[in-house]
Amino acid sequence: MKSQEQNQAESCDRLCLQSIFWSFFRVGAFTFGGGYAMLPIIQRELVDRRHWLDTKQFMDCLAVAQAGPGAIAVNTAIFTGYKMMGITGVLAATAGVVLPSFLIIVAIAATLNVTTPPEPLIKFFLGIRPAVVALIAGAAFNLGRIVLLDSHCWMVAGLALLGSAIGVHPALLIAGAATYGVLRARLEGWQVKKP
Amino acid sequence: MTALVLLWQLFSTFVIIGLFSYGGGYVMIPLIQREIVVHHAWLTPGQFMDIIGVAEVTPGPVSINSATFVGYKVAGVAGSLAATLGVILPSLVAIMTLAYFAVQFAGSAEMAGLFYNIRPVVVVLIFTAAIVVGRTAIVDLKSLLVAVAVLALLQTKKISPILILLGAGLLGIVIY
């Protein structure tokens, strides 16, 4: 026999899983242009709408997403899902973010032999591309304002810019900054209160 | 039996593709091409180009789109599933491991220092992504104007990025 409290907790979990799934479904359905194009959409969904993450946690999530292999949208889904509800959260978020692509592509592959998109669709995407650039640039300014608070942050950003200009791999840049950050916290004896 | 072997080949091939697709999206196109077109000869080069074209005009990560498409062409819906699960498996393992440690050590000074230092790098990576995408997307006066208009709109109003994308797409149909 389950108590009423257990039942309530379970229905609460189910609600939460459903909203994780649908949030990432929306992200997956509107990710055009690959990679960073969906950052503003994820930010809007997770930070502004659902308040699951604050802006800094969102950035930490992006850092982890870029440190691993694979698509950033999928990695962000996995990390957020895990942080919120463990393995079941991962399954809900990943299924949500992958399903729109999966269904659309299966439908296209099943119905079309000739895969040239129709003219209006091509024009539609010509219009979307510059907007995607603006959305990504906007995200960079937006997040930069929150993160680049002191000279140390600016210095790290400058080094990263230099590194990416000479072609250092993003995962290496993140690993380097992470190592430096851990060492700095150790050497300077940072004290952080336990949550 | 042969069907199972084919599904396993699809799955394992896309595990490798997923594993080496650091940096996402377009980095993996040459890798997919080598595995699918050259190595396994599952698709012709022409079919492969079609897939990339479709992947670009449909939502979702290019890696997922191409895995689903290749899987379907090779072995139907079961093939789609095998390839798609394969391509996300390395992400699942790697990100869940990282997330486990991030949660374990949350609140430690080292973790605080780590993320404090990583955040500016993330900003720079997003900024450079804007430049990289911008080089291919902003090609004439029209596209420049659309980009500037959207940027201005973003600064003044809090509009859903989904609405902005739909609006820009409709504008594209009108002006191109």
C-alpha cells in the first residue's frame, strides 16, 4: 500500500519529468543552423521560463556540454536532466531533444526520394541564417555582461580568444581554464561555504 | 541474422562518429562521410550531399539528423534507432560522468574556481561561433540588415527567439 504522500511525490515527479521532456522537445524542434544557434532558445526555456537554472548555472552547463563529445543541444539536455532528476531526468531530456529531429527525418526519408527542398523553404532558411548570427552574438554579449566582472575574467577571456584565433581546440581551452581555476583556488586558499 | 549484423554495424559506426565529433555539428561531416560513403559504402556521395542539405533545413543537431537519415536508408526505422542511439551514447557516458563529479564536488572551492575560470572561455567560444556562422550567413546587404535588425530588437525587447526565427524566415521568403 502506498501512502498518500508517496502518491503525491510520484505524481510530482511525473509532472516534472513531463516538463523536462517538453522543454527539450521544444529546444530540439526549433534548433536550426546547428551548434550554438539554439543557445538563446535553451536559455529562454531553462532560465527565463522554467527557472530551472540561473544564468551562471546555465553557463556552467554549457561549459560541461562543450567539454564532452557530441552535439551541444544533446549534451546540455543530458547535463540538465541529470542535475534535476538523475538518470530518469537524463532519459526524459535526451528523448525530448532528439525526438523532433528523429520523427522529421524519418518522415522525410520515408516519403521523399528526391531530397531537394522546395523553393520557399530554401528562402525561409536564407532569412533565418542572419537572424541566427544575431541570436548567437546577442547571447555572447548578454552572457559576457554577466560573467566578465573583473580583470582576471577579462584576462582569461583574452587568452581564450587568442587560443581560438590560432586554432586551439575548444575542449582544450576549457580543460586549460579548468585546470588553472582549480590550481588558483587551491593556491589562494579559497573558502566556499557548503550549500 | 544479417539484419542484426547490419544494425550492429550501424550502431557501432555511429558510436565512433559520436565519440570523435568534438566541437559539434559541422566538424563531424567529413568524419561521417569517411565512415558512411568511403568505408561502408552505405550511401553514394550524391546521397550524402542530399542528407547534409536536408539536415541543414530541418531542426535539430546535424549529427542526429544524419544518423537518423543514414540509418533509415540502410535499414529502415530500426536502422534509424540503432544509428541515433549510437551517436548519442558517447555523449551520454561522458556528460553523465562529468555531471556526477560536478554534483559530487558542488560547493567545493576547487569547483568554484574551475567554473569561475571556465565561464569567460564559454563567452569567447560563443563569440567566435557568431563570427564563424556570420562569415557564411552574412553575404550581402539584405542579410546584414536582417542581422543588425535582430540584434537591435534583442537589445530593446525580450522576444522569444523562436518567434524571431519564424519572423526572419517569413521575411526571407518575401525578400529573396
